[in-house]
Amino acid sequence: MRIEIMHGVNLDQLGRRDPAHYGSLTLAELERSIADAAADLGVEPRFFQTNHEGEFVEHLHGLRGDVDGVVLNPGAWTHYSYAIRDALELTGLPAVEVHLSDVDAREPFRRVSVISDLCLARIAGRGPLGYRDGLLALAQRLEQGAERTGEMAAR
Ligand code: DQA
């Protein structure tokens, strides 16, 4: 099971951003902790980060066929990028939206997500653990899907 973990704008600055919201891990440290969680779950992670919206969109375009699902934290793009929403929809892949901070308890604009209805789950305010939750949700969904396909093939 291959899962793409995508970080958007300003997430390369983790470690310098407000620790009250984002904790103190750098992006490299966060990705190491996600890789450890993935190993525990038997999932193969792949990582991507960019500060350029078009690159994020084009990366989504290329995912289909390469991975089985996607965990994404688009950062501020979450709240307004219909381009990312359309590209995520195009992937046809199961997705989970993750935020380190508790976006629902912050400024009103952060409560808006233009991607959440395309995602299996929206996980916020759990810090790095949110990514583990996201991987688990995807792994469970993909296993259910595989079982169903297996049942159909056996019929
Ligand atoms: C974020 C929340 C967003 O509102 C913010 O713009 C980010 C990070 C989070 O992980 O909590 O850059 O997605």
C-alpha cells in the first residue's frame, strides 16, 4: 500500500512557525515520525512539499497509478484553492485531509475547507499524530476495498 503525503505552502517552515499551533518539529522531523508510523502500519509513504500552487496541482495530476491514496495538508490553500480541489478530485484517489493545528478553534477563515467533502476524513489539532490517524483511516479503507474486490472476483 503506497500513500503519498503532501505538504503545501509554508509547511517547509515548520520549526520556525508558532509552536502553540504547530509544535516544534521541523518538516524533516515530522516526516520521520510519519515514516515510523507508516512502517508500523505496513504502509509505504512518499513525501512531497512545495510552496507553489501549480506544482502542488501538477503533483496531484501525476499521482494516479503511482499510489493508492493520499494524505494532504495543503496549508492555507485548504481554505480557498479550487484549483487544488479540482486536481484532487481528478486523482480519483481516496484522500484524508490533515492539519497540525486545531483549525476549527482558530480564525473563522481556517474553518473553511474546499477539499473536505472529497476526503474520507478531516483530522485537525492532533499534531503529528493526525498523520498516523490519516494513514490508518486510508489503510482501513483500502483493505475494505481490496476485500470487496476479492469477494467479487471469488463469485
Ligand atoms: C495548517 C492550518 C492552516 O490554516 C495554515 O494556513 C497552515 C497549516 C495546519 O497544519 O494546521 O499553514 O494546515
